[in-house]
Amino acid sequence: MLHQDRVPDTGRDEARRGAARSEEVRPDGASFHDEVFQVEGHGIDPIPDTERHGGAKDLFWLWFGSNLTFTYVINGALAVAFGLSFWQATAVVVIGGLSFFAISAAGLGGVRTGTATLVISRAAFGVRGNWPAGLLNWIVSIGYTIVNTVVGTLALEALFADLGWAGGHTPRAVALLVTLTMTFAVALWGHATVQFAERWMAYALALGFAALLVFVLPGADTAATPADGPGASAWSLAFVVVLAGPISYVPMPADYTRYLPRATSLKALTWSGALGGFLSSVALGVAGVAAATQTDMTDAVAGAEGLLPGWFQPLFLALVLGGSVTNSIITLYSSSLNLQVLGIPWSRARAIVVSAAVTALGSLGALFLTDFTTSLLAFLSLLIIVFAPWGGVFLADMVLRRCAYDSAALHAGEHGAYWYRSGWHPAGLTALLAGMVFAALTCDSALWTGPLVAPLGGADLTLLGAVVSALVYAALARRTATPYGRDS
């Protein structure tokens, strides 16, 4: 019996016609080729084999550069603030870094299908069932881009002050303009420029953050141990903080692998991307842990800056700015693909202008009107109730199908096999709901505390919502979510 996920001929033909159109040239005669400092023509349309290029090693620099961000220093410091010792917090940071192996492996879907992650997830949730999470993911991407932009702007403003330019709103306005321009220009050019920028910025940032480690690590108090020892609440909160960053990448990896040749191996792809994300996130996380054992890190930038020699402090502020930009670049780029998934009939380049405009407005509000950054972060952290279970379903579907999807059907809408019941996949949505219920019941955040947190001794088990949803999905879809092209 032929596999039931095969798309009907009408949908397949239409999707192939769409793919064929993607190989044509634009009206101005320019090709769609993915080149540095040229606006990328492709969006979520399948990348033709003739335009595939690069290798797995490119993913190392992408994930290494984009995760050289000061956020991980803050995360490491928070683990100590929750009551963990140096070695306990370091262990949490290392375990969190290992999660990049799953994130990187999820990029195989992009190699197989030539399209973005949030297109591939239609197989797990259905075309319409995929839409709500797609909308929330766009909100999260823009939210984190705003937060990074604000952090980068404040660092650049402080650098201006060190150079003698302070007072009034002008330095902050110029700092915001510079930060937004650096981010938007790279993301607008597209995939090739994103990879190019991440690699070259990584060289400089890696040297700077290595120096930060040299200054901070020797003074760490590795012998101190909390008197009562950390309880379940401290351990669980530390894991939530450290793992929330990598989990937020689950809807993105295929966005950066869809140009790789089909022959790219899972092993090479996984190790290259995972090592990049692991090395940068763990190194900076350990720096945060070390700093928190020596000084008050309530204001993490000021706290870390106080541990550094005076001559290095301006360079440190430049590092904070650079790390904010490298991370914002990939979230802003993915947000443009996200808008296309939501059905906005614009090119990727036009869609990214919308995302950039919203980012600019949000950043202006945070910097000049009211300080809503803390509230925004609390809201974004609450969304892990959705994205941990979403990631569990998506990764379970990827494993069950072995990343073998009907690429044409992913773009065929109601004519394709992933339309399911009126565009909704009952198994995926049921599993998602189960994971969300579990996560909500066991979540301990600033905006919501689940009723099971107290009986669990204060433990926050939100992340286990991913495990719950994955197990439920595997049970419900094990006979239908099978590799495309194989007999069932």
C-alpha cells in the first residue's frame, strides 16, 4: 500500500509549478542566487538543487556567532542567584549547551525540503493548525529582537559616554539608529550575508569574550557552597533560564540549512551547528557564573564591567553591542520567513521591513517612553508554556518521519497530504494541548504560577511539557507520521 501522506496529483503539480517559478529570474533580470551583499530573492519557496551551496561547516559559524551574546552571561549569573554553587551552576550551563545538538539536528529538514522550519511543521500540525504557533513565534522573535536592540543601544550609549559624549536624548537616539541599521542591513540582504556577517563578527567577538573569561574566571569562588544547598525550585528555575534560549531556536534551524546540498549528512550538520552553539553559550554562561560568585550581578552589565581593568571596559561595551546585533540578525531574518508562513503575500525583503519597523517602534518605546523591558521579558518567558510543547511535537514528528517529507505537499495547501482535517492535524494539536496543560500546571513565572508548583516543592517543570507532548504525539501519530516515499 502506498504511503498515505503522498500528495494528490493536483496539489503536487501546483506545488511543482510554484517551485519552478522560484527558479525563474526577477523582472529586473537578476537571478535568485544567494550571494553576499545582494538582496536574497528566495523566501519560503523550495530552494532548487541548482542553487544549493555551502557545507555543514557554515553552521558552526552561524550558531557560534549568533550565540556570542551577553544574554548567556546573565543566564549563568541567574543560576548562582537562585542558590547554586559555582560547580552546580556550571553543570546546568553545560547541560543547557548540549541542547544545541537537538537544535542543530532539526536543521536536517531544511536540507531535505529546501524550505523553512515553520513550513515543515505543517506536517505535524496541519496547514491551519500551524498558524497560531507561527503567529506566536513571530511575536517572540520580534520581542527578543527588541530586547537585544535595547541592550545593544544602552551599551553603545555607555560607550559614547566613556568617549565624552553624554547628556540629553541625542546619544541614545544615535545609538539606537546605529544598532538598528547594523541589524536590519544584514538581515535585509538575506541568507548569504547573514552567514558571512555571523562568521566575521564571530572572529572579533570570540577574541573579546575570551579576554573577558581571562579577566573574570581566575577570581571565581569555586569553593563556596550554599548553607542549605539548592532545593528543587532553584535547580528547576536554573534549567528553565538556561534552556529557554536554545528552545526558542526550535522554529528556526531549517531557515539556515535550506540552501545546503541534499547530500549534506545528518552527522556533519548536527556536529557543526551543535559545537558552535555549545562553545559560545557555555563559555559565556561560565563567565556569568564566575562573575556572580564575585560581585552583585543584579545589573549584569555594570557588575561584569566592574570586574574588568579600566582599559578593557570600552571594549567590553562594544562586545555587548556586537553580541546583541549578531543574535538580533538571525531572529529578524527568520521573522520575515515567519510572516510568509502566516500567509502575507509579500517577498521576504518586504516582509522584513515590517518586522524591522515593529522592532524600531518597540525599541523607541522601551528607551524613550516607558521601561517595559522587564514586563516584555516576563511575557516572553511565559510563552515557554507554548513553545516547549510545540518543540516536543515538532521534534517527535521529525524523528517519526526521519525528516522525509513530501516537499511539494508542504506548499500545496488544501490539495496536499498535510491538510488533514480542514487544515488541522488532530494528533499534533492534541499532543500540543496536552503538553501545554502540563506546562501551565507546573510553571513558576512572574506572570503565572501553576497550581502544582507548591505541591512539587516549588519546582518549575515547564520544560517537561516538551516531553509530554512528544510522547503523546508518538502514541497518536506513530502509524501516520511515517517517512514519505516508503510503504506503510
